[in-house]
Amino acid sequence: MKRLLWGIVALSLVPASVLAVRRIQSEGRNRTVALVMDERALAIQADHLGITSFDLGLRYRALGLTGIALYEETIESLASRGRIGMMRGHEARTQAARGSEPVPEVPGNSTLVTELEPGALDRLLAKNTPKPQETRLGGRIWYAYSGTDTNARPAGPDPVELKRWSEAGFDIAYRPRNFPGLTRVGDDFPEEASYLVHAGLQVAGYPNRLAETVAASQIYLTAMIEGTNQDGMGAINQKVPTVRLLSFNQDHLNRRLLPNDVVEKYLLAANERGVRLLYLRPYTEEQLGDMFANTERLIERLTAALRREGFHIGPLPTLQSDYRPIGWLRALAAVGVIAGLGLLGLLYPGLWGAAVTSSVLGLGLIAGGLDWDALALTAALTFPILGFGYLRERLASLGLATVVSLAGAVLLAAVGSDQESMLAIRPFAGVAATLIVPPALFALHYTLRFQKPAAWINALWNHRVRVGDVVVVTVAVGALALVFLRRGSFPVIGISSAELAVREWLSGLFVRPRFKELLGHPLAVLGLTGGGWPAWIRGALLTGGVVAQASILNSFSHYHTPLLISLERTLLALALGLALGLALAPLVRSAVWLVRRWLAQSESEGDRVGEVHDRSESA
């Protein structure tokens, strides 16, 4: 049965490899990135020079900038441009009383606006409800809106600015706003724009008019901003063309990020996370040096680095991924996943195998539903265990176990990859379990090799707890907690400065390997070469090795990362982890020998002291 299942896994790799090649070809065609700069921040910087944001944008375009992000107008921005007049309700009442005019019946905390340019209020009046109260003051018609949120109420795009930037050849991202009572959502999305980057923490039209947003967004790329959850994005992102966007908070940029730091982060995002819309902000303060020189260095170095990596900088195609899996090949690859699950069950005696396979499959169905996502999670939970579970404990097993994990990764990518998953519209289901379940199941398998469950329970129940046992268990639990808490892009426990420095050094030389593999592979080397150690120590070390194998599947579950990047990262981590493990093995063996000798000497000395004490008592 085992040989039959391994044969099925091997045969299923043929259709899975065909799908992998098609996906790699699709990823190779998507090597265009767009650079857009925030116009509002650019205007702040331009004010220091006494020029317009457009003039400063032209200067930066000569250094490589290709796009601009223009915000939807608000009452405040229209007033600051001199296109409308604005005052508070209490100011209007005071002005009327001074001019001996009838005092308007408007609330004191309302906002009154009037046109200074014909048509300047058309979009504001058309898209905001309820309709404002009209009043006449100083021979002009004023419109009173309740509240003082002048910097939030949307007033449509500025056609003059759009025309100016567009005619100058800039790639335009438009930033629409949301507001309660908004109507006619999307009617004024400008045709000059290529991208929609919704401003704030809500998508325009949320919650009741998202259908209008979807209908109006079909000719644009809607940005999904990394690290920012916008209300309504989850409801529209599978219905509109999308693109992944990375930006940095203005304060964080001004105070903590030098140009080289920003370039490295953008380059990593473009290479490894499929980010294609790089949203730039200029430096607007001088904590890190001259704001203009730093901005120039940022643009110049970023464009140069992107071109070195083979990226084209310019407008993005509306279709960000043309990969569509062939259904029957996907189904054949799925057979390999089921065969792998069968192999997992055969690792355990009796009913334990059925319990493990049903639990893994059940977890896949709970997280992924009756869909391909369930099979992808099943592959991620299964294949990290098979290598060390079936192979003999020798050094070569590390490489062979990694081959088994890579086979699982190919099957995972084959069944799970499609347009939505590769654009991160539909994230991998159950990603947290991929790093926790495999080592736990392997530890269970390893313990069942030596005794039946009842014998283990009896031994543990009657075991005399020692300080050493408590220390070992505490370290093991702490290590597993660390793996869980540090998962994801925004972990509960952050990265230390030393680890960050090593990561950046490795990123400068190669694609960045994952630290879980750099730690897990050396533990596996120690476990595979420590033949004279107790079984429980070898089992614990190999469980650490399974964490590294699980990390491989976890890497491939990030569908937005190109397959070749994940493969390069895996092979680099294996080479570095093997080298580190081989370097540590003699040192650890020597340390163990010295500790054992020291403990033996201490025990001998204790025996001699006891004998002397006994003789003295007898005397």
C-alpha cells in the first residue's frame, strides 16, 4: 500500500509540474511596476520652495518618477484653492447681524459654502445627501451642511489638475473618499486615472452602495493596500481588477526610514510579494537630513534597483494575472494530495492513523470549505511530516525530506493557484495551522514508535518531575509559541535588530531565506547525527526539523510570491542550514561530552564525600 501511494504521488507530480510551469510563465510576464507619488505630501514639500506640486513633480519625473496620486476634493480643499467660500454657521449669523441682514436660521456648528467659480459646487451638491439648507447672505446664495467635517465630505475630482498632470504624461492614481449619505458613487471617477486608491479606512460607497462602486471600477485597477484593512474591500476585491500596493506612513518615513531602507523594502515587496503599485511619499521633514536630497536619492535608487532586477517601470496592464489553471490537471494533482494523506495515516498504528487523517482532512474542510483551498491546506499539513516519518535517521534524510516537502509544495501550488489567490484576493485558508500542526503530529508519530499510548500515559502519570524536565518542557513550549506568535507580516512578537540586520545582509546577497528554516534545519542535522543520544532528545530535534519543512510549505502557500522565488529561498535556507548544522554538530557533541564528564566527576566526588562521612560516623 505504501509503495502504491508513493507511486500515485510521483505520477501526480506530472500534471502538477505542468501547472507550475504555466504559472511561472505567467509570473514572468508580469514584471511591470508603477511608481506614483502622493500629491498632497508633494504639495507640502513644494511649499518650502515656494513652487507648485506640479513643478516639483516635473523635477522628480526627470529622476524616474512616473505617476501621481490625486485626492478627491473636499470642502476644505476647494476653499484653500479659492474656488469656493466657506464659513461656520456661527460666523454667518454674526456677519448677518453686523450687516443688518436677516440672521440665517442655520445651526452654529454647520458649514456654509458658496461658489466663487461657476460650477465649483456642482459635484459636492450632486453626491451628498441630505441636501443642504439654502440661505442668502451678502447678496450670495450659501449652502449649509450640518457638521464641521470639511476635510472629509467628498466633492469630486479637480478636472483642471487631472488634465494638467495627464497631459504632462503622468500615470494617475485617483483617491476617492467615502462619507455617510453618499450618492452616485463612481459617476465622477476620472477617465484620466488608471488606478483607484480609496482614501481612508473605507471604500467609497461602503456600506450600501458597493454595487455602484464595482460597476464604476471595471476599467481601473483597484489598489489593495498592504497592512491596511479598508471596510468594503473584501466585498469588492473579487469583482473588480485589483493590484497590490505598498506605501509607508508619512511620520514613519520622516523619522525612521532612510532612502536605502525604503528602496530595500519596495524591492523586496516587488520581488517576493507581487506588489506592483509602489506608492511613494516625499520626505516632508528633515529629521533624517535634507528632505529634497533624500527624496531625490529615494527615486533615483529605487528606479535603478528595479531596472537591475528586470522590472519595467510604467503604467500597469489592467489584467494583473493571466494565469488560469486547467481543471483536469488540477484534479489529477489533487489525487496526489489524497495519496499523501493516506501515507500520513499509515505512519500511525491502528485507529490512530484514521484519527489523524480524518482530523487533517476535517481541518482542511473547516478552513477551506468544499473547495480547492481545503486540498491545499491538506497538502501543507501532510507533506512536512512524511520525509522524516518514513526515512531512516541519517544525514542524507535532510535533503530527501526537503525533496518530499518540495513535492508537496508543487502539489499545493497546483491545486491552490488561480487568479484570485495569486493576487492575494483570496488568502490561503488556515495558514496559522501550517506551522503548528505538522510538528505536533510528527511528535505524536515519534512517541508512538516506542510505546503504545496507554504505556506513555502511564509512564508520564507516574513520572517523577525534575527541574530538568520542567526546563526542557518550558523551552519546547516557548519555542512553539514563538513560531506561532511570529507568523505573518505583522507578528505579535517583532523581529530583533540583530535578526533584521542578518536578514538585510542576506537579502543583499540572495533572496531572503526564512529564519524558521535556518533554525530548523540545523536542529534536524543534530538529530540525524546524534545516534548515541536518547530517543526523546532526537525526537525533539527532528520535530524542530519538521518546523523547517513546514515553513517550506508555508512559503509556497503565499501564492503572490513567485514560485521561483520560493524555490530559491528554500534551497538557500537548506544549504545554509546544513552548513550551520554540520558546524554545530561537533561543538554540541563536545559540549555534551564535557557536561557528562563534569556530572560524572561531581557524582564521584559526592560518593567519596559520602564514604568519608560514613567512616567518620562509624568512628
